[in-house]
Amino acid sequence: MQTNQLILLFSGALLVLGLIAFFMGRAKAAKVRASGTAMYAQPDQYAWFAALATAGPAVAVGAIGAFALLLMGANIPTPYLLAASLVVAAGGMMVAMTQVRPDFHARKAIERTIRFILAGAAMISIFTTFGILISIISEAIRFFQMQSFWDFITGTTWNPGASFLAAAGRAEEGATAAQFGSVPLFAGTFMITLVAMLVAIPVGLMSAIYMSEFAPTKVRTVAKPMLEVLAGIPTVVYGFFAAITVAPLVVSVAGMVGLEASYSNALAPGIVMGIMIIPFISSLSDDVINAVPDSMRQGSLALGMTRAETIKDVVVPAALPGIISASLLAISRAMGETMIVVMAAGMRPNLTANPLEDMTTVTVRIVAALTGDQEFASAETLSAFALGLVLFVVTLTLNMVSVIMIRRFREKYRSNNL
Amino acid sequence: MRQSFDDISAQLKGRHRKSARLKWMSMGALGLAGLFLVFFFTDMLIKGLPAFQQAQVQVQVDYNEMAQDIPLAAVEEDVRPLVSRGYLRLIPGRMEDNPDLLGTTRMEWVLADGQVDQYLKGHHTNLSASEESVVDELAAEGRAELKFNTNFFTRGDSKMPELAGIASAAMGTVMTLLVTIAVAFPIGVMTAVYLEEFAPDNRFTQMIEININNLAAIPSILFGLLGLAIFINFFGVPRSSPLVGGLTLALMTLPVIIIATRTALRSVPDTIRHAAFGVGCSRWQVVRDHVLPVSMPGIMTGSIIGLAQAMGETAPLIIVGMVAFIPDVTATFTDAATVMPAQIFTWAGEPDRAFTEKTAGGILVLLTILIALNATAVVLRKKFERRW
């Protein structure tokens, strides 16, 4: 029988066993109670306990067996494993039946189990982080066994070249050795991030200042959803827009001033990415500017400063840690952004300071390395994991610094409860 | 006084002018964002609305003997390059299913070739001058028209732009999101309930919370790497399937649902919990019967917003392989599938210019669904939110 049908059969059998346990448990408990004895729990709770005691061990045995199969390659045929689980279920049912007695705290037992399940669910997020770390680090280590780490960090030529031939054992004499210097890739990422920040930070910060200081309530109720719409547009749509509309626009504007721009220039994805990030900066800045105590504003106005001077010299410096934290989060988001650059930026590693040239970024190379037709163990494919590792470390650092800054900002203004 | 009264007045006027300038500049910044939004939607509509129309031509279709083997023989020679090859390929099958067709000749509206469609919409095409004149003649006679493009909504991907549709991608999105919700919603709500109601306030709990906040900020492509290395290579989940895509997206949506559920749980006032404890409920009974039902609208709203975010994700799904060419609309969890954003990505990379409008049309459909989802979430929140 196929695995899918087996699993369906197993689930069906377990369900039936669980139902039998439930009704039998409830019947027995009701009988004991009807005879006049006081019990520590309700009949329904004894019933749930019986059902849990039947299903729980069976699922646990099945899961352990599945993990043994995967991790240690133990050769347990699936039908035997499922049959063993069902036997355990039957055993559990009999144990549960003996526990249906007046002095057994069924409700406490159930709630202990539920608490354990909830804690297990909370552990899944930890497993996810570990999963990401393990998957990226293990493959990156395989890459760094093939290539030098120092060359990867400081090399200025990214040319995977014939690395897949070398992995297949058919490297020719005289072919150029593959070079994996990642500096051009990070330069491309930084250039596009810089353009994005030059667009996002002024517009986002000024929008936040307007919405929190000057805007009437009606404008706020319209502007906030509008910015949320900006944040909700999928990045692949932004990428299409950047490639089809913005890039030709940049080329023609550059042509008008006499400069030559490539159709895969870095300005188009940078500008569109900046627009995508405006809502992040504006909503976070809005929150911190509103969190600055009103007493500071009123004190400054009472001294005779105009509104603009109050904002520039009192409010914004007070909110500065929060604004910087928002900017760091935005930078981390821009560096990890994939779809806009895959669709609008170029494929050629290019170490240059001219945003009108085509250049490629870290995320584009990760996608290209993993969706090409190289064998999985070749250096080019594994380079994707090495790049992913550096990207992970950089974004994690930015996020942690940002969180620390916002926490210090909150601490500073928590005591001012005027 | 060192400064005269007039000097001070002038200085004050300058400062007030600067203040007004700041107000207008900040208003301008907000207006700029709004202007971009208008520009963007207008551009998408202009590029995408033509995709909902497809050219058809009315030609004489001759179901003769030769047409059973060589479908090209069913139409006259001058209109042969104008009819869609996809339509012609179906003729032998139709003649087999319906033997009465043999020997008849009918005037039918048939799907035109992609180049004819682009020509009628005013774009530059590869049609030769003679073919263009034939099309012009047909259009003048009313036999070449742009009709509503039902293929776009009923067919899957195709190499011929006139037949390309998003049905297979839409089905793939539905399946993937089903897996995502089935995995992320229970685990997310259970985690949030544990962290909010049951967890003791120690270092371990703080570590879990820091972990969840970090997960929310990890670039999406790294989840793709996780899906590739662990789900596909280690657990052996079939590549390109909605199962692996759904699992990857579930891990991405988990922090969003957890944070939204925690906010909803926190907004339930403590008085409700204390009252429930006061009548003798155990902690789980308090949560199950008193806190959770009250906070359910907030949890649902957060989940819908998380679902909308997951729907637009492309990068991790590309890494786990969901960019296959899927012409048929299949509905299993383990066969290769694609999702709407990935379909848009694939079409955007096609060299044929006719696919540009298909891409924009797909974008319009995706944006409509997302706006509908978000509007549902907002309406739900307004209708069921309780102010304590």
C-alpha cells in the first residue's frame, strides 16, 4: 500500500480508538458518579483524559519512529511502525480505563498535557531559527572548505566560471579558476540600499512629521491607510514596475542630461525600493515622535520658539534614537530585498560608484546560483549559502542594534509621565 | 536694547516663514508618496486592462478530411497565420469527439494569434505587410474584434500569449495558502497563548520572545534557503509542491500571527481573567472559555493580514522551485505547482512583448485579491472589535 493511504488508514484507526476511549471513559465515570461517590473531576474530563492517553503515546511513537527513519536511516518498514503505534494506543486506552477512579485528578492531568503541548508549539519558533542557522552554516562550511574565506570576504572579482565543471571532475587545463570575491556583490547591495535610503528617509521622516505635528485628523485617517497600501503591494509587482516603467524613465532622463544609463541601472530598483520602504520609516517615526512627551513641546513653545524650531531642535533630537532605529530596520529590509533587484537590476558583478551602470547584488546571485542548472555540490551553488550566511549576520546585527536603541529610547521617556 | 524693534519684527517674520515652509515641505513629502501611489496604479491599469481583452477573428472553418491530420487545412490560406495555433491543434480532437462535424463548413469566431491581438491593440508586431492588410480588412468588415478574455481566467500557463492564463497559478496559490494556514495558525496561536498566559517570566521565555522578533525581520530569501536545505534535501518533501511552499511560507507567517495574537490577548482586560478565576476556573479554562473567544476577532484580523503578506511572497518560493511551467490546473499537494506572484515573475521574464500585458493583468488580479483580503480584515476589525 502507498504511504499516503497507510497514513490515512492509521489516522482513521487512531480516531476510532480515540472515540471509543472517550465514550467508554465517560460512561465509566458517569457510572461511578451515579453510584454516589464524589469524584475529583467531571465525567467529560475523564473522557478527554482517556482519549488523550490513547492518542498521545501513539502519535509520539509514530513521530519518534519517523525521526529515527530520517535521521539514522533505521530501516523500519512503515506498516510495522504504524501497527506498533496502534498497539501502544490500545495499551494507553487500557491504562486510561484503570485511571477512571474517584481519587484521580483528571483535569489536572489534562491541563498539564495541554501546557506541555503549548510549550512545544513555542519551541517550534526556536527550532525554526536553529533550522535556518544549521542549514545555512552547514552548506556554507562546505563552501569554505572549497574556497578561501579571506578571498571571499576581500576579493574583488566574482567569476564562478567553470566551477561546475570542476565539481563534475571535468575541469580543463587552461580554464580560468573560479573566483569568488564577494566585494562587488556587496558594493552593488550597498549602492542600491543607499539610493533607497536617500529616497525613503527624507520622504518618510517628513511624512511622519507632517502626520504627527501638522495634519488635521481627517488627513491622518486617509494618509495612514494610504501608506499601508504602499507597504502591502507585493515586491514582485514593484519589481515589474521598476523594470518596465522606471528603468526606461531613468534612461531617458539621463539621456536628456547627456549621460548614458544602462537599462539595468541601479537607480530604478533603488528608487522603487525606497518607495516600498517609506511606510516602514514613516510609521515607526510617527510612533516615536508621538511618544515624545508633550511637556517638552509646550515648554519650547512657551519660550517663544516657532513650531518649526520646536520640531527641529526639540522633538526630532528627542526622537532621534527611535528614528535611527527605524532607519536601521529599513536598511536591513532593503539589503535583504530580493524580487525588486532580481527583476530590475543587472546580472553582472560590477564594482563601481556610478549608479547609472548595471550591477548585481547579493540576493540576485543567491537566486541565480540556486535556480540555475548546476549540480548541488558545485562551488557556485554553495556560494549562495555563503552569501546567505553573511547576509544573515549583517541583517541580524542591524536588527539587534535597532532593538537596543528603541529599548533605550523607551526607558528614557518612561519616567516622564506628565 | 541692541536690536531695534523693527529688526526683531523682521527676524520674527523670517522664523515664522521658515515654520510655514517646513509645514508645506512635510505636506509635500506626504503628497509625493500619494502621487507615487496614483502614478503606480494608473500605470498598472493602463498596462494591464488590455490583458482582459483578446482578439478573435471570424473565419470560415472547413471540417474536411484533411483537417483531421493537418489542422492547418481547416482554414483558408490567407487567414492561416492569423488564427491561433492553439485553437488549430484542438480541431482533430473535436472532430473525433463529434463525427457530425466532418464535411461541414461554418463561420466561427476563433481565437486569433497573439501577434494579431497585439496589432489590434496598437503595438508593434512581427506581422508582414500583407498579413496586416488582411487583418485591416477583417476589422473593417467587423470580423476581427477584441472580446473578453475568458482564457485568462480558465487556462493555465502557455507559451502562446493568447492562451496564457492564471488559473493554474491561482489554484497553486489556494493550495499553498491552505497548507500555510493549516500549519501557521494553530502553532502561532498556541505559541502566543503560551507566551501570554502560561509562561513564567524567566530568561527562557525572554529568549523565545527575542527569537520571534528576530524571525520577523529575517530576509525572506533565507527562509527559502531553509526550505531548500531542510524540507527538500533532509525531509524529502517533493520539490515545487504546494506542500513545501506552504511549509516555508508558514514559517514566515508564524511571527506575524504570534505578534498579532499576543496583541489581541493583551488587549483583553485582566478583570475578565480575574472574574473567571474568582468563580473557580483553572488557568486553561480561563483561557479557553473567557479570553480566547473575546480576542478571536483580533486574532482573525491578524491572521488575514499575515495571509495577505504570504500571498505576495515570491523569493522563498522561487528557491524551493515553485516557478515551474504549469499548463494544467492540477489540485494535489505533492505535484509541482506555481503561485500567482511566481507566475507574474515568470511572465515578466518572457521576451515576447505580448506577455507584458499578461503580467500587468496578473498583477491587477493579485492586487484586487489582496485589497479585498485587507479590506475584509479592516471591516472585521471595525465590526467585532470591543472597546474596553
